[in-house]
Amino acid sequence: MSLVELSRHMHGYEAEIIRGRLEAAGIGAVCFDSGVNIVEGAGIALPARVMVLDEDLAEAKAILAEDVAL
């Protein structure tokens, strides 16, 4: 079991929303670097990353694709 990157976001709150959506669907997810940026959207900002287990990646992508289609 290893963590893989599902998505990157310049705003930490976007990553946290996605993490919550996945957890509501029963998929464990964590956010890396969501609280690093003091000034959101700064040119030197690190993107927040949503990470899931490798075996959950396909299902997580499918859930996000469904949400975009709505």
C-alpha cells in the first residue's frame, strides 16, 4: 500500500473539499501541503496535493469525474 497523488490545487481549501468528498464516499484521503502557503495564490506557492492509496486511485478519479459532470 502506497500513497499516490490524485490532484494538485493552488488553494488548500480546494484540496480539503476534495478530501472530504472522497471520505464521504468511503475512500481515505489526505492532503499534503494544504497549510503551507501563507498567502494563497502567491507565485511561489506550493500546490496542495490530495493523496489516496494506490488501490483507490481509479475509484477516486471516477468519483471526481461524476462530480464534474453534475
